[in-house]
Amino acid sequence: MLTHLYIKNFVLIDKLDIDFRSGFSVITGETGAGKSIILGAINLLLGQRADGKVMKNNEEKCVIEAHFDLSKRSLQHLFDDNDIDYDDEQCIIRREISPNGKSRSYINDSPAPLSTLKTIGEHLIDIHSQHKNLLINSQEFQLGVVDLMSDCKDIQKEYTQLFHTYQKLQTAYQAHQEEVNRNIDRKDFLQFQDNELSQAQLIDGEQETLEQQAHLISHAEEIKQGLYLADSLMNGDDRGIIQSIKSAKDALQNLQDKYAGIATLCARLESCHIEIKDIAGEISTSLDSIEYNPQELDRINARLDTIYHLESKYHCNDIAALKACHQNIQDTLSTIENAEDTLQQMQEEIAKAETACKALAEKMHSLRCKAAEPIQQRIVQRLAELGMPNAAFSICFEQTPLHASGCDAVSFLFSANKNIAMQPVSQVASGGEIARVMLAIKELMSHTSNLPTIIFDEIDTGVSGKIAENMASIMKDMGSNGLQVISITHLPQIAAMGTTHYKVTKTDTSSGVNSNMVMLTTEERIEEIAQMLSGSNVSDAAIHNAKELLKLS
């Protein structure tokens, strides 16, 4: 439950630091005093977006912080899933907004995105404002109410996973069908491309080899001249390098018996002689092998032209890329050839998933129908307590094609008077009637949901007198059953029923208008409720009536 709220520099609030209690609490205050501002601050903690306009003083940052007691709720899995430290005694959510509009959010001092604030906030507080009465028009909300009471959570989880698979299979089938249709239109062209690339008989590394050969033949004469000169210098009869080295070696050998250090030089010359002879042999061989062959050059260039043309046509950089492109074309042709079998197999998988989904959807339908009767009875009972003794309420089911929640469309039918046929509640209920129906639904849901706190923002719209007392009694009962209930109200009958009473005020200060909220003492409650009864001029009778209302509570 919400135990503490701290607000600084938010709209009309300089600083608010207040504790909250369990049970049923009420918040009162004149219109415009700032009750909606406090709700706005809480909404920011629940992931609502904000900008720099929320700050009262544009030179300071805005800070909103709330403390929650989680000791009676098991939410550790939720924190673990979002990688946030968990403390079952206390959860602290803080939002800071800087003057430039940048926002930072924290949960238990760990930075958290707004999406995480929203995910966790949905398990901490339900703020039911007047516009949320419009939820009753939503079939999704209506179905959610039934599901909450029908105990089909486990089946619904299984169904959701299976339905997601079913949708993925359908999407994949449609995408494959469209791809096949596109490719069928291109089949002749693809076949032509396959033939063209097959006839090319591309070989890995072939392009590089051909380019080297073409370069060699193109420069054959120049290469041959260079090799001939080198061969002459090395093997010439008179001045050949080989013969000169041999002669030098022989001359040194004749001195070995006269000069002891000459042996090393002889050995080195011998080594050079062997290496030079080897080099000369390779030069000679190369000289014999190099030949300018214009016919071979034409053949190589023709082959390279074919390769270059294919690379340009298929937007490839080399033969490896061409071969990969060819493989892709062949795979596409294979897909076309096997399309009928593949699509048939996919249809069988879809049908299997659909059958499984329908089986689970039927189970959910049965559980929903079973839960509908007690829901109807409980809401009719509550509506009678809320001043509509002749109200009728029914849950109508219509079976639909499979959707994310099963095969049911739910409609809440309502009639406030005898002998008037029930119609969809959104079409026949007044604002006050919708408020009462929503309170009855929220009270019903509170027995099953794991939500620790609910805030009603003027749910008493359109009611007064005894009906207001009964609404207050229902909210008080909800608060007595472990749920923290906070009601923002303008009605003294509801204000008097609260176990804790807060008042929001607005005052003029030297720095401007300031909103604040305080917890009222018993005497202050009497004064506040008397003022709600009689206006600004509080009479003795109003004081007496206020005391009587408080006694009744």
C-alpha cells in the first residue's frame, strides 16, 4: 500500500510531505485546490510522460517520491523480471524532472525507464478517475472483469502463448505465399539466370589466375628481353658471373697453403657459386617458357570479359559472390517447385495450432459462463444498495473467431428500471448510474485482484444523500478487507465515512499560489464536513450534523 508521498516543486505545490494509512481514506478540498495535481504527481510515478511545464519554479528540479509497503503482496518475481532490487518491506519510486524537461526515474534507487515504472505501478495502484468510467464501454475491460472472476488465468496464459504461435504461423504462411506468387511471375527470368550462370561454369580463384596470365602474356616481350639480358650476364662465356665467381674461388684455393684465413672465403664463394648457378638455371627455364601467344591472350581476355560481364550484371565483386547469387537463384527455383508441398505443410501446422487454440478457448468460454452468474448477482445486489433496487445487469457472450483473448465477445447489459429491456450499459446508463456500476465492479474485482491500493477520483459524481452513504460504506468495506482505498470526494456523507481524512488547500503566498495537503484531526474533520454541508458560513446545525455523520461512520 501507499505509505508516504513526497512532492517538491510540482505545478502549484512547493513541498508536500505526507503519510498515508491503511483502510479507507478520504481527500476533500474545494474545486481548484489541487486534488487533481496530487493525482497528476502520482500518475507521473506510474510512468506518465512529463515535461518542464510541470515545475512551479523553473530554476529548480521537480521531485516526486512515493513509498509502498509490499509486505502483504508477493511481487518479487516482477522486480526480478525487471532486474530491480526487491525489498518486501518497502518499495520507493522516485521521479526527478529537471528544468530542461529531462526526466529520471528510480525504483529502489535503481534507474528505471518509464515502461518499467508503468509495469510495476500497475501492480501497486489503480487510479480510477471519472474518465475511466468510459472503460465500461470497452469490451476488453468487460472481458477482463469476467476473466478476473473466472479463474482462467493459467489457461489464458497457455492460450496466449499458443495463439501467438498460431498468428506467427499464419503470418509466415501469408508471407511465403506472397513470395511464391512473386517468384512464379519471375520463374522464366530466374530460369534464364540459372542457365546463364550454369553455362559460365565458374571456378573459385579462376579470375585471379586469368588476370595474372593475361598480364604475363601482354608483357611477354619485355619480360623475355629482361630474362635474356640476365641470362647473358650470368652465363656469358667471357664475362659471365658464374664463370667469374668460379675463377675467383679457384684463385683463392691456390693460396690456402700460404694464407690460413683464406679457407673461409673459399667456402663462402662456393656457396655463392651454387646459389647463383641455381638462379641462373631458373632464369633460363623461365626464358624458355615465356612466349607471346596472341591466340591464348584472346582466349583469356574473352573468358575474363564473360566473368566481368556477369559480375556487373549481378552486382557482384568476385566469382565467390556470383556463385552465392547463383545458389540463391537455384534455391528460389527450388522453392517454386516445392511451393505446393511447403504450403500444404504450413497449412497443416496452422490447422493443428488452430484446433489447439479452439480447445483452450472453449475451456475459457465455459469458465467465463460459469463465472457470469455470480458476477451478475453480486453487481445487482450492490446496485440495490446503491439506490437502484430495480436494476438488472447481465453479461452477454457472443462467440467470435479466435482473437487474443479467446473466442468470446462480452457485453454488459443494464437496465435501471422495471420492465425496461436491458441494453449495453454505455447506451442506457446515466453518468451517476455508470459511476455506481463501476463501483460495484471495482468492489467485486477487489476480492480477487492482488492490487494493494485503489484511488477513486470523484466516483460519487451524480449521487447524493443515502446513496452516497452506501457508496462510502462499500468503499469502507473494501478498505477493511486488506485493500487501501482512497476516495477524492465532494460529498460529506463519503468524507465522514473515512477512517483517515485529508484536506487539500490552496493559499496565496509571497511566491505565488501554493497547494498543500494535511491530515485532519477529529475537530478539523468536524469543521471540514460541516463546511461541506453548509458552505463557507458554518452553522451550529451544520456542526451538529457533521458530528452525527461521523458517529454513523
